[in-house]
Amino acid sequence: MTQEPGSGAAARARLAEYPSSLLRDHDAARLALAGRMSPRELDEWSAAGLELAAISMRAWESADEFFKATPLLIERVPVSALRFVHEYGRSLTTESSTLGAAFFRSAAPVLERLTLGQLRDWAGLARQLYKGTWKSSSLAGQFLEVSPALFAALDLPEARALVNFLETLSVRSYELSVACLNAAPRVLSTMERHDRAAFLGFAGVIAETSWADARAFFEHGARLLQQVGAGQRGRFLMLAGAVARRAGRQAYPFFAEAAEALARVDEAEHPQMLGLAESLAAESGPAAMEFLKSAPRVRQRLRMEDVAGWHEVGRRILASSVEGGEAYFRLESSKGEEVIESLSARVELSRVSEILRMYCKALTGTPMTIQSVAALAEKGVGWVDEDRPSTEGTHVYLPPVVERHGSKEENFGVYKVYSTHQAAHLEFRSFDFRFERPGSQLETTRVTREPAGREPALTDMERFFDLFADRRLAADLFTAAEDTRVDAAVKREYSGIRRTLERVQQDELLTRPEVRGMPLRQAFAENAIRASLGGEQAIAFPAVFAPMLGRAIGVLRILQRPGAMVEDSAEATLRLYEIAEQIRNVVLQSAEFADWPELEADIEAAAAAGMTAEGVGGEGGQPTVANVPEGEEQPYQSPPPVDFRGDFKPELVQLLMRMKAEQSGGRTEGQYAPLTPEQLQQLLEKSVEIDISNFVEGDLDSSSGMFLSNLMKAAGTPASEKGQQRQPSDGAPAQGAGDEEESLQQEVQYFYYDEWDFRAADYKPGWCRIIQQTLDEGEDEFFERTLREQSGLVAQTRKQFELLKPELYRKIKRLYDGEEYDLDAAIEYMVERRSRRAQAEEKVYWRRNKVERDVAVAFLLDMSASTDEEITRREQKPGDDDFDDDPRRYLAWWAQKKARERSREVKRIIDIEKESTVLLMEALETIGDSYGIFGFSGYGRECVEFYVVKGLEEPFGDAVKRRIDKIMPIRSTRMGPAIRHAAFKLDQHDAKVKILVLLSDGRPQDHGYGRDRTEKEYAIHDTKMALNEAKRRGITPFCLTVDRAGHDYLKTMCEDIGYEVVADVQSLPSRLPTLYRRLTE
Amino acid sequence: MTTTGMYRQYAAEEYAPHVEPFYLPVGDEVELFEAAFEQKIPVLLKGPTGCGKTRFVEYMAYRLGRPVSHIRPAGGVAHPDGGLPVITVACHEDLTASDLVGRYLLDADGTRWIDGPLTRAVKTGAICYLDEVVEARKDTTVLIHPLTDYRRLLPVEKLGQVIEAGDGFLLVISYNPGYQSALKDLKHSTRQRFIAIDFTYPPRDVETRVIARESDVATEVAAELAKLGEKVRNLKEHGLGEGVSTRLLIYAGRLIARGIPPRRACQVAVVWALTDDAEIQRSIEEVVTSIFE
């Protein structure tokens, strides 16, 4: 260097050869550095920059960044160390100028977090990502760019983990890698330190096993992880990681779903849950994750200590069969359900509803159904509570689950108390209130109290409540009175339940709100409720009111007498209301309340009260309005209702009953107001049973309109549960019930069936839903035409079948006892006897063997799309209905098919199936076997369609003929549930011989009927199991197929069950009757 | 009657109730039966099992045979210490015409004719009670046709005889419309030869008295049992083919009278006796546990 040190002139001259910004930035930086570095150092610095710029074409950019960064760098490192930074940058620049530039750009801010020594490692990480390609340089550059932000969150080892992950991922996709990198600072900064390591570790696993999910993991992983208990995240990720290595592509979904599931489990239980999952992981990773996924559902039904027990059973299953164990933990096995059920103390309504239904039916003598309370709330007819039991006259609504106590028995006891109370409302006729009918205990004063010229009411209950100014108070008092009466009647009539009921009442008393401090009138109502619960000792009220309260209690006690009627409750309400009216609704100091452990119930005064229609206030020196405490009158509010008694809405029930009666063509008696929307509206507005505040604010009109239409609907909808007939439960005649039965038949019914999973060797509980409906009616033309066209065959089969008959009364000879002597045998016997032969046998009788033909048969027709094939073309086509996932393709094909069909008359498989059915029906009618014809098809497990062409008990008629016309190819073939359903129907039918004939054209096949679309074993095994189940129920199944390739799978499917492959489809009509004959002989 | 040390044995036509059977009339069935007997009109008793049909027949036989009875039949064989003889035939699906009329039996040197129960009743003028008549084969029911109209004749084909029915002869058949399938219904030509008296389970208060009397339990217990009966009968057609019979309730009462706890007694005598369906059993058991402590 010849020039004076510190001038940098030479360097500047050379810098000028590069784009101008380089020199400009150099000069600016040099100026800034002037005070900090010696001129010599400055020269070296310039030279260093030049050295960088010379490395490659675009290396000047790197040099530029070097210049710009130096003033910031020397804030952090000594000048002497600057060369190290330069050195790292230089070496990166040799790789790629972009990297070099990025390095210098980020170096200064990164040094805020890293030491100088670590800077080298940092550069090393960038180099690790750089693979000499354009994409990799962009990734590495990006890494350097975000590094300042990154190191704000991570330390170097973590960054190394991240880089390792990015590198692995970049092998698959640079785009994903970049995306993850960009997300990293934001995502990772929110995490705890120890979570981060685990998170990155798992990210690495994801990159290896299911790289496509890496981005999703980066974007959502942190949030998901947040849901796992704070101390447990690392453990969870470790587990997920371990599983992921084996589960491959499932890694992320497992992670995500398990995390979501854990979020629904109490955090305190996460360690235990994870511990249990870990113990499964060694055996099967998926099982461990499935366990976590099922955890919240299991936990909902089991206490934590029982979860371990459930887990243990599953672990043992897992040890013997991985598939079985996984299904178990997926809650897709009957065993899993069973174990939960046996461990669980809670009682689910769905499991006991049938028992309770019959119990209520027995108690009330009216057809009842049991439904979940939610169903009532859904109807939108005034009941809004979703927890407490109720009834609206024909159904008893109960909460879906009871788990109050530690044992199933006790919890069931709760259900029993609930339903007994609701049924008792019907049994003891709470809803049968008649305004003018006198009670049996208290004198009737209602009629005289009623003002003249009143508006006619819709129901008796409404008319009664019209007597009161404060309907809410009246309704509360009536509820308390009526519940007192009903509970007393229950205790009297059902002594077995008395103890349970008393305990439930005691439990309720404990949860009642504090009465002290309530406004007085409200306190009075609350005390009435307490008294109705048998908690007279729990009453607290100001002492001045002792005689009044005594009278009130007396009134309630009268209702407990045998023979008390709902009308007595109404009278009691009037008396209680009068008392309440005299009590101002003011708040008193709680000190003024007195406990009344022993209350003097004044039954005489109670009975006498109300003798005068004017009321009793002020008589006999009892407290009057005058000596009621001063204070500000509060608006009256209802005390909280009693849980086990639920929502008692007599006014609505009466209204519903009336609407029902009228909709089924019943009477309208003169004393009622006509049922008009206006009237209903009016009732709606005044009744306290309907909480208008639940309607959308400011939208009262339309809400109430909807309410009314709901009411109409509820009144018109009969109970739809199986085996139910609707009848008004107030004893009124059930008009038009017959008509409704008819229309009910048309309704779609749902049935659930298990499905056999041969891998897990267990059932998947409630897996398939059968949608049963009666097939639409078409023309009877097909039926008649078939008979015409096939008249020869018809005559022939009929003859065959008629021959069956005489065989029924065959003579059996040579019996010890019988109807008559067999002359030949008798002679023989006598001869032998006379000749004194020892072996003379007295078998001289004969008897007609009375074999009654008692056969029920169900024909199950395959209505899958493949039956649409024309017979002649069958050979050229694959025999599968392969439209699994694309309904459009299917529709297009179908439409095409239809069009072709119209153009020329070609018989399809389904036509042959139909023809055979027609012939068989004709023949069956001659021998009088009961038979049902059913078709099935569907798509997926949730919708297996089951069509009734003719029910087992249904007589043959024109409707059946017309339905046959509508048998047509529809969709897939899920045979298992269809067979189970047909077997169920046969099972319900009483016959000595039961036969199930399955008529199909191919193997069972459906969406999700197997691991994937090509798998056949699953479907075949399930079908086989369904056939075996039928056999176990004493049904003879028989499979008939027109699929020539049928032998291969039928052999497996029908191991020891009869089957036949009809080679020539055309011969089916003649073959089927013959076969049937053979089957039933 | 032959009395051995171990048992008493009667010829079929000689047996008659000798102690007044306990029967509590629910309606006018007693008057109806008396009138029918007097007018020689065959009687069909309809009703579910265990509601007292057989008891009613025995009671009527006793009543009609009593010397004090104002319609004591002239030709009837009045038993010295009881009522009219009753010949009961429980019909089953293999019951043939010869089972009713009679048959040849093999004897040492040939055959010997033996009268069937119907023939004996016809000859002696007894009440012949065919229990569960629809169970019998259809060809056998035709046999009773000439007996049940103005002719009152029993043709005995194999002997070539026709027997005129004795004065006290009355054919009574019973029939439970509840569980007979359509297959097993009475033919109209048979049906329309009888007047039909309809039996149902007695109302709660009557049944209480019956149970109390028959099983020797306290009236309160009997009332609970009657209540149980009423509740369980509500389940008929809703899972139960037939309601619980008074007979079963009496059995339960007897067990209780012997010291079996009521819940257990009802379980064995009612719940398990009625059905094998576990769910219905459970439902009925819940009713039992509600009623009995």
C-alpha cells in the first residue's frame, strides 16, 4: 500500500467499479466508523470489503451488506473480532452471495442473542441448509433473514433442531420448509422452553414420516399443544413422536386429534391419561393414540379410577390381537362398550328407557313413551328445560344421563323416582282437572269466585288460573299443592319406593335456597315447597305469621289424605293464595325469621278457610295487612323448581290434550272457547308456563307464531316409538287412532345394528343404521303381466306347491298308542300271540302325524345398482357397483342406463328377481305360509335402506302388487345389516320354521364396508357373521345368487349355510319355487 | 269312589265337588249359567288364563247340585254330599274324537270297548267341561255338534249307537281369545252353538277379597297384590302376551303367607312365571319393588 493509511483512496477507486451504491454505503459506513477505528484498521476494513466483492459476480451485494452492518457490529464486538465475522461471511459468500449478504444483514441483530463464538455455528446452520441449488439458497437465506427474530425465541441448540427439521423437510418440499421457517419465530416464541425442544423433536419426526402435514403442524401444533396440561406437553410429544415413527402418515392426525381430545379432559388427569397411553405405545402406537382420542368420551362415562380398569382390559386384548385392541380403544368394539358399561356407575337413558317405558305403562295403564328431555325442548312448545324431567301427557321426558351416585342401582333409583313422579301425574290425574267438578276433601269455592261474564277459556286449567291476579304465584302454589298430593299418593300406593322417594326429597331439601332474606311472599312459596317435600322442619318464617303458616301447612296436609283429587289441589291453591296475598313481598332481616321445627298445622282452619268466598283475611285476630312489616314491596319471583319433579305445566298439557282430541276429530264442548290462533295467542301471552323471555327479543309475533305451529305439530304427532299407539291419556276416547296407525306405517323407522369386524374379532356396536320404509306403490301392471307371460310356469309351480299339502297328514304306523288300530298289525299281533312267540309286539296303532305347516319366510332382495345390468351383457361387464365415492358418475351412468332401457325392452337382473318373486308369491299364497318380501340397498353404514314390499304379517293385496313394480336398482350392497334386520323381523314372528332367503347378484359391497374399496374380506366376514347370527336364532338362511363368480366367496360366506349359484339367470323364476319347496319340506 | 289308604279315586262320572268351592261373582254370570243350565243351552266361557273359569264351573256344579237348589235337575245324578258331577277334559292338540267318545282296548281275548269322558257325561247327565277347546283338533270339535243343538245326541260310530244325553248333561267349553292365533279359532258352526260368558280379571277390590281368601294373607297384602295385578295387566300387548292371572297372585300370596319376603314371592310367582324376556322382567320387577317394600 503506497498511499497514506486511512485515506482509503485506493479502495474507493476499486469500489467505484461496482454499482454505485457499494461505494456510497462504504463511504457512509467509513464515516461512521472513523471515530472507532484507526485509519489502518479502516483500510483493512475497506480491503476486506473489496475482498468480498471480488469473490463472485454478485458478491458485491454481500460486501455492501458488510459495509452497512459494520457500524452496528462494532457496537457488539471488539474491532479485533470483526475479522471473524468477516471470515464467516466470506466463507458463506463463496457459497452464495445471497447467503453472504443475508448473513451480514442479520449478523448484528443476531449478536444481540448469540456470542461471537456461536456466530460461527449459526453460519454453519445456514450452510447446512444450502445444497448448492437456487431453492436451497433461498431457504438458507431466509433462515438467516429470520434469524434475529428466531433467536429471540430459541437458543442455539433449538435452532439446530429447527434446522435439522427444515433440512429433512426440504428434501421433500422447499416451499413447505420455507413456510415452516417463516412461521417458526411466531409459533415458537409462544411456547415454553421445554415444550419447544419436544415440539421441534416431533417436527423432525413429522418431516420424516408425514412431511405433507408439517406445515399444518407448524401452524396449528402450538395451539393444539396448549391444550395439553402444562407439564405434560413434552411427554405427550415424546409419545406422539414414538408413535409417529411407526404410524407413518397418521402421525399428524393422531397428534392433532389426541391433543384435541385431551383438551376435553381435566388437566389434572393428563398425567394419568398419558401414563396409560404410554403403556400401550410399546404394543401399538395407534392404540395409544386411539386411547387418548377416546379419553374424553370414556371419562364422561367412567370415573378416573375406573378408566384404568377399562384400559387394562383393552391392554390384554391388544396383547393378543393388535387389530382387536385398536378397535377396542377406538370404541368400535362391543367389548369396549361392555366393559365401560359394567364399570360405569352412570345410567344412560337409552339403556333403560324400554324398562322405564313399560314401568310407566304399567303404572298408568296408558301407552307412554320415554324420551330425552332435549326432545321436548326441541319441540318448542313451551318446555325449555333440558335437565329436568317432565311430561306433556303422552311422553315422559327424562334427562339423558343420571350419575348422581356412586352405583348403578342408586342412579337407576333416581330415574325411577323421576318417572314414578311423572307417571303419577298421569295415574293420579293431575291433568284431568275439571273446573266444575267438586273435589273430595275441600269445599268447592272456585265456581262462586268466578266473576260473571268471564271470557270463555281454552281449557279448565286456564279458566282456573284466570281467577288469580298473580298467575305466577298461583301457578307456583298449585305446583306445590299438586306435588304434595301426588307424592303423598305415590308414597301411599307404592310403599316400595317410599324410602327412595324420601331420600330424594331430603336431597332436594338440602339444595333449596336459603329462605331467610327472601322477600316474604316468596319465602312463603318456598316454605310451601319445603313442606311439600316433607321438610316442615326446614321451614323458616317470621313468627308473627305462625297461624297463617299453620293454616297453609294444614291445607297441604289435607291433600295428603287418600282420595284427594286434583280439584282439591286447586281449592288448596285458592286458600294458599289468599294467605299469600296478605303477606307483603318485602325483605326482612334474616334475624326476624324463626325456625319452626314443630309447626302446628291447623287443619281445621285450613279446611274452613275459604268457606266464605270473600276470603279470610283479617278474621279471627290473625295477622292482617296492617301488622305486616313495612318495607318496599318487591316483585314476586318464583322459587327455583324442584329437580326431580321437573317442569310441571298443567295448563299447556291440557291445551295439548285438547288440541290432540280435536285434531283426531274429537268433541268440542260448548263451555270452551274455540281453538283459534287468536285465542292461543292470548293464552300464550298470559300463561306463566311459557317463558316469553326465551323468545327472540322484539320478535315476539313471529316467535309466538312459530310456537303455535309447534304446538299444532306436537298435538298432531303421535308417539312414534315402536309398538306405540297414541291415546289421549286423560281417558277420553281415542278417536281416529286407526287412521293414524295407517299413516304411521309410512313413516321411516330407524334401527341400529352391530357390525362384525373380523380383524378385531369383535362387533362394532350400533355401527349401521337401517332406514326402514315401505316401498312406494307403482302400477300393478308388472305383477299381472308376469302372471300372464309366465302362465305355464305359474300353473306348474302352483301344482308343485299344492302337492306339498297332503304330505302334511301322513299316517305313522306301528305305534304303541294312536288313533286307531292298524288292522294288519293287529292281526299279525294276534297271530303271533296265539302262536306264543315271545317277540309279539303291541305296536298295533297308527296315528296321523299332525304336522302343521307353520312356516315364515323372509325374502331379501338385493336392490343394488348392479342388478340393473342386462342379462345378455352381463359377461362383458365387471359385476361391481363401483361408484363408491362419486355419486355424479353413478347418476350419469344410471341416467344413461335408464335411457337405454326405455329404447328397447331388455330384461335386467332385477326384472328376473322381480319375476321370480311374483311367481313365488303366487305359489306361497296357495299353501298359506307367512312370508315377507324386503329389498335392501343404501350407501354407507349410516344409511342402509331397507324397503318393505310385503311385511310378514301383512296380507297379500293390491298394494303389495303395486309395490313390486317399484323394486329397482338403487345403490350398494351392505348385506350384513339387512340380514340382521330381516332376521330380527323373523324373530318377532311366531312360527316353527323360519327361513331367510337372500337373493343377490354379487358379493356384498358398500362404501366403508372394508378397509378400502378393494377389500372384500371384511364385507364377506360380516355377512357371514350375520347369517350365522340368524342361524343361531333358529332361522334357516339360504343364499341364492346369480353371480357366476359366486362360488369363490359364497364358499367362505356360507360355510355351513345353504347356498346356490344359479348359473343361468333366466332359470331363476322356475328354480326359486323348487328350491323353496326343498327348503321347507 | 274307592278309598285306599293313600288316595281317593273316583270314576270320572262320579266325581263332584263336595265342598263348596269359593267363588266370588263379578257380574251376573251365576244367574246366566243357571238359566242356561235350566234351558239346556251349552255355555262357552271366554277369558284369559287363571281368571276363574274352571273354578266357576265347579262352583256352579256344586250350586246346581245342592238339594236346596230350586232347580235341582230331575234326571241329574246328585252327589250325596256335593253338586253335579263335572267331567273336565283338558284339550290338547292331539286330542282325537276317540279320546272323547271311547275306543276299543285290547283284552285278553279280543277287544273291549271303553267309554270316553264325553260319553260318560252324556250317559250320566253330568256337566262336561272341555277346557281350552280350541286346542283340540278341528275334527273333534265337530263331534260335539249334535250334542249342542236341539238333538242332544252323541253318535258313537264305532258301536253304531246314538246316545241321548241325560237331563243334567251340559256341555261347557272354555276358550282364551287372547293367545290363540288366527289359525286356532273356533269354527263359526261350533261357536254359534253356545252362549258366551265373558270373563275378565276381577276388579281390584274383588280380586283383593279373592286373594285374601285363597291365600290367607292379610287384606292389606292382598290389596297390594291386586294392585300389582292391575299394574302388570296394563302391560298386556306391550310386551306381555297375557296379564298376570289371579291364580299367580294367589300363589304369590300363599308364599307370602308362608313367610317368603313379598318381593321375592312376587319375583318367583309373578315376574319369572310371566315371561322370559329379560327387559320385561326387569320392568315388572320395578313395579314390584315400587309396590312392596
